[in-house]
Amino acid sequence: MYSDASDEQLIQLHLSGDPRGMEAIYERYFDKVYRLAYSKLRTAQDAEDVTSAVFLKLCKSLDSFRGEAKFSTWIYTVANNAVMDSIRRRRPSVSLDADLRVDGGDSVPREIEDDAPGPEDHVADADFARYVYGKLNALPPGQRSVIELRYFMELSYQQIADQLGVELGTVKSRLNRAIAALRSLVSTEEEVKASAVR
Amino acid sequence: MRSDEQMDAMEELQTGEDWAIVRALKSGATPAPEFRARLKQSFLLEAESDARRRKAYKLSILGLPRFYTNLVAVGAAAALILMAFTYSIWLKPGPAPQIAEESPSVLLGPGSGALGFAPNAGDTADAVYVGYSTPLTDEIPDTLELIAAEAGGAVKLPGAGDIAGNIAVHSARHSAGEAQAIVLTVPSDVLDHVLGRLDEAIGTATISRPVHLNSEQVTIYITFSPN
């Protein structure tokens, strides 16, 4: 119904008292926020908690959205803050580093790290995707940011450049380097595991 | 603007064999459908409640459109700012009324017939009227001066300046056969003593005095009417 409307138009619709604008916003951003949270927290449970927090507080948080930035970059910031809150609440023994992380709790089947499939298992796309997500924390923050904005929040290159305050060319080169680095991380582990099998 | 498909195709060309990584990033981490549905329900309830609240607020306080309440608020703020800058003008006391110097030519006393009779004590002193049916002799001013001095008050003799500071004393001497008056100002708490001394020194007089004295000073108007 509102598929052609811009985010800002949908927000204005809500601010004027029509809740239908928010339904469209939810459909647009639910997956994005979830993916962002999942990539950083790497458990489905934590990602769900953060996604819930972001959306359930979204309406009230709209007062702080002044339209100076695009809604997509604003909600990215809100989601990142929610992720940081979640990390702070975590037990100190739990590390964000996938290679060191020790897991606990009842959500083990949804975890990426311990039960994440190895490279040999990535015949299934979903498993390979989770495997790649597990490598994201190994990227430098600048490269990780462009990955998040491009593939999770689905911003254009120009929007990413505006958000990060860098040149368009910088965004492209940083993204290419990030993808190459991920490729390299995956390949290296594949080789290590392959040699171990031999 | 390129479509998403076009952008994807471009990206695939650019990233080459890394397209598998890109696709993994885009498609990975799929949320559970039941979580999506549950959160959507809660979110839409929240959104509906928030939209109602905003709508109610937009209709605004006292049922007035928000524009008008904002207008009133801006007006009030402007008025406050204006008052803050001009309070010295608004609150500045007006020029003090110029009180004419008391003139000996003005007869102050109940028998004078003067309109608006009042000493320059600003109507704050209680007044006592003492009337003698005898003429004002030459000794009487000295006697009154003595009595006033005893009482800590003051008297102004005809043609003289104020004897004591801001205590106003008026006197007027008129030609023979007309009423003559002297004004004596004394502390209220010694009024009875002063009246007693006047009785002793000058003689019995008709006295008109208020039942209650409300001021610290009392003005005694003494008139001498030979008739």
C-alpha cells in the first residue's frame, strides 16, 4: 500500500496520527535490523532481543528523529546503540571474538560459533552464510561498517559515503577490500582444515 | 535510478568470485518467521497507541489546534521578554507630587475654613483640636515652646522656621478679633501630659481628640478666639 512512499513520508504519516506508516517501516527494516544485530551478537536470541528493543522503542524514539539524516541511517544508529547496550549487559566471560567465544544458555542450537558449520559444510547456503557472519568481527571496523551499511541496511554507496563522511570512491574500495578480506579468511580456514584432514 | 536487480548484477560483475560471500551476507541470518510475526503484532499495537497519542496531542491542549496554542505560547514568551527589557519603565515610580512649602499665610486649623485642611505631615499624624476663648497673648508662644520642649515636640512660632526637623508646625497670626492658631507637634504617648500642661499654663479649653491614637506623633491645633 505504501511501497512507493519514502521512509520520511511514512514517518510523517505516523507522526500525523496514522499508524499504517509504521507497518510499512516494519516490513522494510525488520530484516535489516535483525541482520545487523545478528552479525554483531551472533546468537539468534540476542539478535531477537535487540530487534525487539529497537522496534518496540521506535515510536517513542521518533521524537529524536529530526529528519536531518535519512531514516535508514538513523535507525542504523539506533540499532547499533541497542547492540552496544546488549553487549554491555552480557556476562563479562562472554567475548565477541568468535574464535574465543564460550557459549552458554539454552539457545545453543541457534548459535553460530560452536555449532557453526565449517567450510566443508557450506554446501548449504544458509550454513555458509552463518559461517561468513562468524568472520565479520575479524574485519577492521571501517571495513565492517561498509559491509553492515551495504548488505544489512541496504544503503546505496552514496548514502554510505554520507553516513561515514567519506568519498564515494573510498566506500567502493573499502567494500572491495572487506569482501576480499572475508574471502581470504574463509579460504585460509578451508585450507587449514583441509590439510588437517590429510 | 538503477533497480535493485541492476545494482546486484553490477556488484556481481565487480566482485566476481566473491559473489558467494556477498550473497551469504545478504541472505544469511534469516529471522524465525514466528519471531517476525510476534514482534510485528507487538510493534503494531505500540505504533497504534503512539499514533493515537500523537493525534490527541496534535488536536492539542484545550481542544485548540496546535497552531493556536503555539501562537499563544510564542506571544506569552514575547510579552515576558518585552517586560524583562522594559520593567524599569513599567515599574518606575511616578514623579513625586510637589508639596508646596508651607506658607505662613495659610491658616491651618479647624477654624480657618480652609478646604483640604491638613498639615504637611501627610495626614499621617492624629489631630487634636484645642480651642481657647481667649486671645493669643505675647507670653503664650513662650509657654507653648516650653511645653513642646518638655514633651520632646516642636512648635513653630509665627514668622519663625521649623524648630525641629521635619515636624511641621504652622502658625498664623491674624488681625485682632479674628481666630489665631498655633500648631504644636508632640509624641502621641505624652499627649495627655501636654494637654494637662496647657490646662495649667493657659487655662481650660475645649478639646476635641480622637478616641484612639494611631500615629507616633500627634498634631495639636491650638486656636485662640477672643470672641
